[in-house]
Amino acid sequence: MFTSQRGRLAAGILAAGTVLALTGCGAGGDPLEPGSEPSGDGETIIVGSAGFAESEIIAQIFAQALEANDVTVEFAGQIGQRDVYITALEDGSIDLIPDYSGNLLQFFDEDSDAKSSEEVFAALPDALPDGFEVLDQAEAEDKDSYNVTQEFSESNGVTSLADLANLDVPLIVGGNPELAERPYGPQGLTEVYGVDAANIQFVPISDSGGPLTTAALLDGTVNIADIFSTTPSIKENNFVTLEDPENMILPQNVLPLINSEKASDTVKEVLNAVSAELTTEDLIELNGRNQGDEKASPEALAADWLAEKDLF
């Protein structure tokens, strides 16, 4: 069904994961109401999420909104990073997943010269393999961002990525392991901002800019960290997000990536309505409520958000 130049990962990548069948509900009803049966055409959409909390929250919003409109849904959460879930889309293990526009474009077209949010979105249809499509993008954006402590910023006069080339201390970068190969990773700091490659040390931290990354930045294990821009720890710790005047990191608007065969008129209408309401401020609030001792589950957060927006 799909054509792609990227090699497939090992078969059964999702076999060890838990696939949860969500209960159905009538249009306009409570997405979490047990015992009701979907009254749609019987076709099932498998909604997946990447291996971090925000993706699972958005995926739950997609899933519950679809169920509220009589679409039969199964849920496969915490699949992994983009390489893994793209393979899952290719082999039919999932049909739909939330993604981020700029990184998705660079995954399939590293040479694209699109820069603005509109340019990136316009470039995606030609970049995606046959069988994939994206629906409307949200205003909501969560992008990679390079952050330093306030002390580091002030003592070194660093407020922008453009300042790093003149830095006379070693640059110790922390981020997900795959950042080492991304166009906006250490290679991008060298090629776009002129940082001496010999002055960059990369420390892989496998928590998508989460608590481990925050701790590493605070304790000095790293002095610059890639943290998603909607992560509450940036504000909580007064981190300084370095400006990116050359737009090395592309816009990252949230959008649904879907198997074209499952993109019915109903599915498009429902997911486009979700995207029309989802904001960056929503993501920050939802992520914040998903932390701490009394954190709410992605399922509950999704249901609350849909109710707040009076959707479905």
C-alpha cells in the first residue's frame, strides 16, 4: 500500500506493546461512556502515539473525538520515535498518529527549503510517500528548542544560537539520541551557526526533553539542552530558550498523519475540527497537568479538553 525508500524495521515492532480497544459512543455523547456501541460503518481506525506524553494526549483527543462520531477506534500508545511509527503506518499496524509538520517534512525531504509554517505545510503532500496524507494543521506548535540556564546565559552572553560560535567554553549538548543525526542537531549548529564541531560534545538522554534532560541541565552534566518548547520545565526553571534567527528548527505545527484509505469525509471533518481548536497554550496546560504526584492521565486530559472546547 505504501511506497517509501526507508527500510522497514524488524517485524512485530508493536507486538510487545499493548493495544487498547476504546469503547464506542454515539455522536455528541461522552467519549468515555462505557457500554455503548459504535453505529458507524464498521471500519476500524487504529490510532497510535509516539513515545512521549504529549503525543499520547493528542492521540487520545483524536481517538475520543472520532469515537464520539461513531468511528470505531483502537488505540496503540507509546510506540516510539518517528522511525518506528512511520514503519507502523507503512505496515498497517496503525492508521493515524499526531505528528509535527517541520520534523515530518525533514524526515522525508531533508533538502526542502521550506521555512515558514505555511511553506512547510504546503510542501508536505509532495514529500510524503504514496498512501500517507496530512489533514489540517493546528495553531498549536511544539518544536525542538535549545535551552540554557539563566546563569549560563548571563555569564556567557548567550541568548541566541548565533552567539554559540564565539563561545570559549566546550558546548555540551543534551538531547534524544536521534538528535545527533537530525539536521538541527550538532551538525546544524556547525553548518548553520558556525560552531566548531570540535567544540561540541553530544550527550544522549532518552526522555524527549523530560525530567532527565532537565536534571542534566540543572546539575551541569550538559550546558545546553534540546527541550520541546511546550515543556513546563522551561518556565519552571527559568531556562533561556536560545533564539534561532536562521530558522534552523522548522515550524512544528501539530497535525494528523493518516493512512489515506482511512481518511473518510467523517474522519477529516472530525480531526479538522480538533485542529481548529488546539492551541500552543492548550499543549502547555495539558503537559503541566500530566506531571507531578497528582497528574491526570492522557485519557482524562483528552476528555476534559474535548468537553472544554464543546466538541462532539
